[in-house]
Amino acid sequence: MTTLIAVGAQWGDEGKGKLVDWLAPQAELIVRFHGGNNAGHTLVVDGEQTVLHVVPAGVLNPGTINLIGPGVVVDPDILLEELDALTARGVLKDPSRVRVSGRAHVILEWHRALDKAREEDRRGKAIGTTGRGIGPAYEDKVTRRGIRIADLLDAAALREAIERLVEQKNFELTEYYKWDPVDVETIYARAVEWGRRLEPYVDHTERILDRALRDGKNVLFEGAQGNFLDIDHGTYPYVTSSNCVAGAVCAGAGVGPTKIDRVLGITKAYTTRVGGGPFPTEETGALGEELRKAGAEFGATTGRPRRCGWLDAVMLREAATVNGYTALAMNKLDVLAGLDEVKIATAYRVDGKLTEEFPVTPAEIERAEPVYESHAGWSGDLTACRAYDELPQAARDYIERVEALVEVPVDVISIGPGRDETITRKPPFGG
Ligand code: IMP
């Protein structure tokens, strides 16, 4: 039995979905433990593209059970849309392969409205949220007034809760933000319908997880977003509203820390960010554009162009410390092919002072000037490589330099979106 956590080491979009789908045949359970449909995983299997926002990316593998744990915030419309599409394609034969915690909180219409109203109100300082209502839904959870999936199954209690909440939310929406109110009857009718349709999927996911661990099964925990979007460890306030670090698995899925074996940090071979906030190695000129084009760097959830830049070892070292990575997976190495020179930031200069530590405040991070190390580039089509030795020497030197800087081995290298476009130096589940 091995438990493996796969989490993003940067600002999300590191290619976690591809790796989870690739690892899924070795796991019986795939578990999401935080975030919601702000995540977007693009999977390419046999040339067919699937985008998932809520359902774990392991679902395309017929042998897996996919859990949506208590730490996730669920937009039932999106979840049902994904379940319907997977059922229509014959991927899901019945509800048994997707189980949803009754403890997971529900994203409602007012959460989306408040998300957008607040972003507008921030004017020049917008976070650039995905507008999916994630922050306001976590806010209701933490202030102990949220509605959970299990509540959708109790129509009478649900009505009372919605009426009370709509009164408060409409006050804030209309009086403070001058936004349109939301309607109790519409929300209530939809919520009852969600409860009816989701009931076959609702389960005690912690118990399923516990049983799998007792039976010695492999379990894969699927992270969303990334270390630098974590509410505590990210570039606050330009972050999401959940903990994205490996430690969040324990609370968000309901499993003890003694049960965790391995943590795989996922990074791109370069860096991207979508939304606002500081980004020390960002390239705003031609190189950024080149990376965006070569890497098709547009958000899977919002379609927004991603900001692009060089790999940042200061960030990766910080993420390795906070998450306790036992290995790294480096995605999209193929995208860097064809550049004469590739760079890695090894330190920053902040106000003239050299530092190897990631700064705390957005202002300091904004002022951080990366200190770069330059490496020879490589050329050719990497997508045909299947073994580490088949990669060009310069690409191997780059990977090995990253290992030395971060002090974590790069065990997996992805050189294309397909399942087989993956090089394994050491299998993440062991063995
Ligand atoms: P929210 O999670 O929608 O509140 O957005 C907060 C910040 O996190 C914004 O900068 C988003 O662009 C970013 N974000 C949220 N989810 C993802 C993701 O899955 N990939 C990349 N960025 C994300």
C-alpha cells in the first residue's frame, strides 16, 4: 500500500491532471481534498480531450474510485454536467465510481455574484479570481453558515437555511455593491433538484478511504492550484481561498498524517501564472509570448492567457520545504526545445540585498529581481523520447541542475500531453 499526494509547486496549471490520469491505473482511489471548479484539468487520451473541473482526473481509468472529500467546495451544476458527460460517453456506468462527501460545502449563486462584485470593487487591485464563487463559499464555511452537500437532501431545513442566507447576501449585494439581488425561489428549486440528482453519489468518503487503506490499496490525492496560491503559504492576498499544500490532505480528505507515504511536487519546466499578483521571473516581452504560444498557455477554466517566465528555483525550494516533496515531476520540458539559452532563477535581489528566500509581502515579491543562471538550450522534438537517456544532454543537465538547486529528485518528466509522453526515472508509487 502506498499513499501518494500530487500537488502543484507553482501557481497552478502545472499539469497535475495529466499526471493524475497517468498515475491512476496504479491507484484504486483518487481523492480531491480542496478547491473547487476553479481548477481545470485538461486530459488528452487517445487524442480525445476531456476537461474536468470537479470530478477527480482519475475517472477516465475504469478501475478507480474517485472521491470528492469534505475539504472541496462543490458547484453542483458543474459536477452534474461532468457526471452527465462522463455517463453519456460510457466512462461512468453507474454512480459507484464517483463518491461525494456529504460534508463538502456547496457553491451557490450568491457566491458567484459576490466573487464578481468584490473583484469589481477591488478595481486596480483585483485578484483575478476565476469568478466561480470559491472565496465566498469558503468564507461561509469558515463563518459556520455554509450549506453542505448533505443539507441538499433535507428539503425543509434547506429552505430555512437558504431564506436566512439570501436575506443577508442580498443586503450585501444590493446595498453595498449595488449589484442585482438573488432569488430565494429559484435557488431553492435548483438546490432541491441538485439533492435529488446527487443523492446516489453522496457517501461517507472518509470511511471509503479508511477501508482502502486497511485493505492495502494505493491511494492518490489530487491537488488543485499550487503552493503559491495557498491561502497560508502563497503570495497573499493574490491566492485562492483553500490550503493547496500537501498537509491539507489530512484535513480535507480526513486521513491521519501517519498514513501519508510520498509527496510528488509538480512543476512545469518554466513558470506560469494566471490572474493578478507578483511573479518575479515573468517575461512580458517576446520570450513570454513565445512560451505562451509553444506551451498553449491559456487557462483551462477561464481561457485567459497565462503569464509566462523562467523556472524559479527560489520558489521550488520554498515549496519543497513546505510540502516535504519526496520527488518532483517536471512537465512540458518539450516546450523549451528550440531556445538557444534557458535560464533558472537561483536567488533574488530585493532592495539591493541578495536572498535565497521567497519574500513575504506582495510589495517585496514585486521588487524581487531574479538572479539568473544561464544554461545552453537544446533543440529537436522531445516528444518521441521514452527514456531519460534519449533526452538531449543539455536537457538532462537542466533537469539535474534543478535537482541540485531544489534538493529533490526529478523522478518524472513529461514531454507531451499524451499518457505515453512521459519519462519515468523512478516510479512515484515505488516498486
Ligand atoms: P479563485 O480560486 O477563483 O478565488 O482565484 C484566486 C486566484 O487563484 C486567481 O489568481 C486565479 O487565477 C487562481 N487560480 C485558481 N484556480 C486556479 C487553477 O486551477 N490554476 C491556476 N490558477 C488558479
